[in-house]
Amino acid sequence: MKRLRLRREVTLAELAEQTGISVSTLSRLEAGLRRPTLEQLLPLARAYGLTIDELVDAPPTGDPRINLRPLACSDGSVILPLTRRPGGIQAYKFVLPPGSDDAEPDLRTHEGYDWVYVLNGRLRLVLGEHDLILKPGEAAEFDTRTPHWFGATSAGPVEYLSLIGRQGERAHVRAAPRYGPAE
């Protein structure tokens, strides 16, 4: 801490005035004769324009990667839960094996709202009376109380993301405003 103060060309008295910490306490902190408290670290970090982690030279945190645990289903599909907290909108990645174009859908309903986005392949979505084929980059959203079913086509496997929320919770995609000549 002393090197930091000297590099910034700040005296103990100036630092004491900025932080409200006495000169004697600052001197003992710099000499290692006293351990800083959180109440002391906050004003010191503010005075130096640093985070507390930077001020105390904290070690890097753990590995930021998410350890996904795929769930393999008996029909050959794989589900990867992408969120781990209970409640709120839940995110999943689904990988479905190649299907049959004339497969008879088993329509389901449940409480909630679903938003799907196709990453790769062609996703067949049967939603009520609609029978749709979604291609990569296409999305759909719907109330899951509407009978629905997802499947891959004979063209190959399909990968898609799904955000599922409780009834009334919707995933909104906001597009950037278009700039151009006023109409």
C-alpha cells in the first residue's frame, strides 16, 4: 500500500483527509503492523480508484466455465440445462437426432411460455393447427398451454435453444433501432 501511495505522490496526511482514516492507522497498515478492515479498504479503494480486489491483490477467482451435465433421453435426444437457479426463466439446449418427415407428433401442454431459437438443422414445430419448419437463425415464442411438439426432420439432427418461463414470463428479444431517413 505504501508503494501505491508513493507512486501516486500522495502524503499520509492527504490520504488521511481523503479517506477519514487517521495518519497513524494508515502508517501501521502500510508497515504491516495492522490488518485492514473492510471499513478501511472501501475508502482506500475509492481514493486510489481501484476495486478492493485490485487493492489487496486478490488471486484470480476459480474457473469460469460452466460444467454442463447433459441428460440423454431414450429417444436419442440430449438436453443440456444452461441455468441452475430455481424459478424464473430456464434456459436449455436441445439436440434431437434425425427424424421422420411424416412422424406423428405427440402434442403436449403445460403451464408456461417458451421461446425457441434454432442453431443448426431444421426444427419441426407443431403448434396447435400450425406445422412449421424453423431453420437456423429463426425463432418462435408461444404460450405452452397451446398443444405443441418439437422434432427434427429427415434432413438431419437439429440443435436449438429454449427459454422456458412460468406463465406470463416471456423472453423478449429487442432489436437495435433502425437509423435512416425519416419516413
